[in-house]
Amino acid sequence: MTVRQVVNKLNEIDFNASEDRHLFGDIYESLLRDLQSAGNYGEFYTPRAITEIMTEIVNPRLGEVVFDPACGTGGFLTSAIENIRKQDVHSVEDARLLEKTIRGQELKPLPFMLCVTNLILHDIEVPNVVNGDSLNREYTAISAKDRVDVILANPPFGASVSDGVETNYPAQFRTTESADLFLLLMMRYLKDGGRAAIVLPDGSLTGDGVKQRIREEFLKQCNVHTIVRLPNSVFQSYASVATNLLFFTKGKPMREIWYWEHKLPEGQKSYSKTKLIQKAEFASLKAWWNKRMENEQAWRVSEETLGANGWNLDVKNPFVKEEEKTHTTAELLDLLRESFKKSEALLEELR
């Protein structure tokens, strides 16, 4: 009976009417937002506040090819569509050009299907989205005809890639960490002068060996001009790792990087399922963006300093004194248990 009622309601919607379509699009967006707390599917949804602020800063325009190689449910693509539409789309020809220049790729079938539906509800009649693994392509096979003007992405992190995928990449950069390979991939896809904003975890900003070689190549090829450091809980509930927003332009090496530390709203200890990050919180970042000065939230680091430190991009805020870490009861018990293990091992060695 419930299914019958849903079908009847859907039949009442006129998808040829702009107002009805946009209303349904808003409802669909709210359903995708609920996925953030839906077990394994939260990984495919980036908070709307994040997609919108990244898109507004990069500001893709009509005629520029926008690409997301791990597009999930299409949050970045729809943000780009709306950003371009409100500034540049004034005719049928403009709308057709916009449709041709929005591109995405997603490996998993469910988010791929949700993404296609999302784009259709945003007036993209034939979405240019591919169901497949972006990493499973020969690195050197990505040529000039594949290059794009803008990349907006939150590539998967904290997971290993499919068996053998790393062999698509140059030997000195081979790794099974997905975020690191996606960074190489996005560098390859971006044309000279192209702009990008991506989400990366702290783990991709630091580390030796292949991680360091990838970062060094990244900073040679791209002017990484800004890194926005986010609190650990932004991507709650499917990931509690610290993440960053990286803004860069391809074609010139990095000379210095500005850092901005995003702070939690006053009185709030963390983000959660019921307290998501809000776009209004980025007002101070937008005000600072074109009039940059060092302050308690902003600092800059030179190329020389980063190079001397192994191109480690995990740079803490120098204006904030490190507070004494407090632990929960569970954490204290874990520390105590670890201490007992070490003591027992030492006693055994003495025996």
C-alpha cells in the first residue's frame, strides 16, 4: 500500500515544470544528505557546505570542463552546475554547452545511479558520468584531449586500491593508498592553468618514501596556494580522521602555502549527525581570502621551509599553544593496558 501511495505521488509531479523539478531536486538532496549517517554509504556524500564553499572559491565558468574522478552521488558536480548556471547560462545553447562540460566517474553502482539521477534533477538531460574505476587507466594514456579546466573532488581515502591498479602508475609513485593515487591522477588530468579544490586526509600531507615523492612531484607541478585545515569530526560518522581542503593551480611550482584553520562554532566540541558543518561558518574564510594577513587562524610557510622538512604539509598552527591532551575513560584504560603489556614484556626479558 505504501509503495502504491509513493507511485501515486510521483505521478502528480510534472517533471517538465521547472518549479516541480527543482522542488523534487531539493527533496532528493535531503535524501542524499541522510546517507551521510547511513552506514557504509556515508562515504559517498560530502557535506553540502564543503562542496559549495570549494566550488564558489574555484568558481568554474561556462565553457570550462569540470571533472570529478570519484563523484559519489554528484555533490561537487551539482554545485558546479548551479555556480555556472546562476552566472553564465542565459540561452538554450548555453545550457547545452554546460551539459557537455560536466563530467564525472564513480566506481560503485549505487552512488553512480544516485549521481545520474541527481544530475537529471539539475536539468542535465544526458549526464556525462561513467561507471568505472578512474584509477584503472594507464597513467600515460591520459593525454591532452583528456585534460580538464577544473577538478572538484573528495577522493576515497583510508582504503587500498584494487589488485594491480598501482601498476598503471610510474614505478617511483606506486602505492596501494587510494588518496595518493588519486592525487597523481588529478595532477595528470588537470591542464596547465587549470584550477582544483580537493579534500585530502592528514595522512596524504605527510609520510616518507613514496608519499614524500608524490608530494614533491605535486608541489613541482602545481602551485598549492591554500590549505584549509578542518576539524576531525567534519566527516562524522563514517570517518573521524583529520581532513584538509587543498586549493591549487597546475603549471607552476609552489612558492609558499597559506594555511587557514577552520574552527568549530563557539561552544561546540565537534560535528555530529545532528550538528553538521554549515556554510555560514566559512564567512571569515571568504572575507580573508582576497585580503590575506597572518592571524590566529592563518599562517604561511615558504617553499624553503617545506623542502627542509621533507615536503611535509602537515603544518600546525604556530599561533595556537598545544593544549594538554585530555583522555576519555576508555582511552585511559587502553593506555593503562598498553603500559601493563610493556611492563610484562620487560619482566619476561629480565627473567
